[in-house]
Amino acid sequence: MFKTIHAKFVIATVIFVLLSVGIPTTFLVLQLRENFDQRSRIMLEATLDVLHSSVVNAMMQEQHTQVQPIINYISGNRSVEHLRIISPEGIIKYATDTTETGRPIAVVAPEHFEMAAGDSGIVRHNQMDTYSMIRPIKNQPACQQCHDQERDIIAYVDVDTDLTKAERYFYTGSLHMIFLAIAMLLVMFFGFYFIFNYFIRRPLHRFRKALDQIEEGNLDISLPAEKEDEIGILEGHFNQMVRNLRDSKHEIEALHFEQLQRADKMVTLGELAAEMAHEINNPAGIIMARTDYLHMVMKEKPEYTKYEEDIEVILKQVDKISNITGNILKYSKKLPKNFRKINLIQAIEESLSLLGPRLSKKKISVLTSFSVKKAEINGDTVQIEQVLTNLINNAIDAMESNGTLNISMNGGVKELIVHIEDNGNGMDELTLSQIFSPFFTTKTGDKGTGLGLYIVKNILKNHGATITCKSSLGKGTIFEIRFS
């Protein structure tokens, strides 16, 4: 759930908004409430002090009739809602509302009765607009002339103060602040969400859809790239990337078509070469037959002995022509895959024989070293000879005249390793990293299709073998084949 940028942004925004608005607002509201409670308590205690002292003075002066006027006078204050003087037995003696006089406080105001029975100094907040307090009148020595000395409390003074309009505004202001904070939270959250959705999420969604279309092969897609911000710059780079991919695709398709045409020509040339080799075999066979006949006649007639050396040269050359045409025919046949035990040394010799004319023409020396007794693998003879012929042919192309080709084989029962090494021009690291890619070639003109080493690698892969290459500019190239 929290893996997407959208979910992470929502969670981060909620946390940020709550921390930046919720904590300061909560602290401020609590501080206002505390200040308001302290002020209300002070106002209540001041009213209670005035009433208490006025009543005590009137009682001390035995002016009992002045108690009710004192209560009425103090009740004239707009913030005072109700005043009562209650006997220890809970009977109301004096009250702002004279109808309560003589009635039990437990009936008139049960909550006040509970306050008087408990801790009489408690301040009670009633329905958010009234504060109440009850304070006992102690039985002081001066009061004991009229009251029983054994009593500690001779009466209770009860005060209810009502909040003024300004005080109600002050109190409800904290509630308004809470609602305002909630409104700010919502505005900030939806504001941030709109900014994120419009400037980030929507462009990312466009990017994702465009990438999906590219993955499906549609390279005609483009993004608006109208804005000059970071998203606009990214969209511009994206469009340029798509154009480059489209151009590269067209170039690859054109090159692929060209290489397919080239491969088709090579197939045609191979078929022509096979036909020519077959046609050459006929006159070569006649020449060999006639030469054998002359060689036989020459042995019967001593006068022709002087031509024996010439006859043997003709026989050797005709035999060489026969071997070359035979290899061409063998290599050009489309034979089915036939995996069987084959001798690698013999396959190497067959490939060298096929490429003998090219090696002789460039005067390349061939050095072979086989340090294994039994060089047998399970594979297809034609395909393995195709691999070896291709690698040796590439080595010939890489070397100048009078070069040296080293072919060695070593290993044991479980693994055979073949090295084909030339002392040609070598390759740089960039070229070396691409030689097994299809249609990659360093040969100029129509000399290469770029498929040779690609086919070689796939043939060896089908035989459970691997091929690696080491090369340096000016130091030659080594191909290593491992058969396991």
C-alpha cells in the first residue's frame, strides 16, 4: 500500500499538516482554557469574599435584617447569577430568589448540596456558562455568643456566577479556534494534494502510459513538453529519446534487410560453388584417369621415365583439386543434425585442408599442438567444422602475409580446450564486447555479414560448449573453446 509515491505523499502530508497545525493549535487552546479558568476562579473567589465578609460583618453587628439587602445588592452585578446562605442542616436561610428561603438545598439544588457535603472549596463548571462555589462560615469566637460553641460551621455561603457576553465569546473562541484549525488542516491537505496530483502525479502517469506504449512497440508516442519546469525538460528528453529509438529502429531494420539480402547472396554463391565443384570434379576425374594410364604406360616403356616426375606432380595437383572440391561439397550440403562421437583433431585438420589455398596465398604458417590422446566429443561434425572453419577464416583475415596461426588442444576426460591464436591486428575493448552480436562486423564492403561469430556461439551453446575471446590492439587474438 505504501510502495507508491501517491500513498507516501498522502501519509507524509497528513503527518506534516498535523504537526505544523495540530500541535500549535492544541497548545494554544489548552493555554487559553487554563487562562480562562484561572480568571473565572479569581472572579468567583472575589465575589465570594465580598459576600462572606459583608454577611459576617452584618451578623457581628446583629444587623440580621441587612443580610437580604446585601445579597440583593451583590446580585445586582450582571455576572452574579445566584447567592444563597445555607444553614449547616442544609436549609436555605437567604437567597437571591426569596422563594427558595426555608427550603432544603438538597431539593432546590442537589449538586450544591453535594458540594457542601464534600469539599466546600470546589469550583464547579456547569453547562459551560456558570461557575459555582460554596464556602463555609466558620464559628469564630465572636460568633459564639449567638451560636453553639460546639459547632465548627455556622452556615455556608453559595455563589453562582454567570458568564458575561464577552466572557462567553472568550470561552467559545477556543472552540472556534479548534474548528478553524480543522478547516486549515483540510485546506492544507487538499491544497497539497491538488499540487501533487496536478504537477507530479499526472505527469508521472503520462510517463508510465508512454513507457507502456513503447514497451508494446509504439515509437510514435510523444509527450506535451510545453512547460519550462523540470517535468517539461524531462518530457523533452523523453521525446528526444523516442526519436532516437525510432531512428535507430529504422536503421537496424534497413541494415537487417541489407544483411538478409547479403546472406541470401551468400547462399546463392554457396549453391553455385557446390555446382561448380561438382562440375570441376568431372574433368578432374578424367585428367586423373588419363594421368594414371600414362603413369602405368610409362613404367612399361623406359624411354618415358624422364616424364615420371611431371606425371607425379600432375597427379598431386589433381588430387588436391579433388580434395578442395570434395570439402566444398561437404561443407555446402544441408545435412540434418547428427550428434555422434567425433574427433576434434580430425575436424581441425579438415577445416585447415578446406582453407589450405587461403593459407598458402597469404603464406601463413600453421602450428598445431595437441596434448590429448583421445580428443572425442559428442556433436554434429558439419556444425563443428563450420565453427572451426569460421574461426580460422577470421584469423586469416586478421593477419597480414607471413603470419602465424597457432592451434592447440589440451584437457582431460571431462573437458577439452581448444585455442585458436593469431598474431594479427587484434581488437580494442569496445569491438571485443560486440563481436558475438548479430550483424556486427569490422570488415569493410561486402566481405562480412556480421553473423559468423553469432552463429558460432549458438552452435557451441547447442553442443554444451562455451567460447571466449582475448585480444589487444597490435598483439593478436585468442579464441578459447571449452567442450565439457
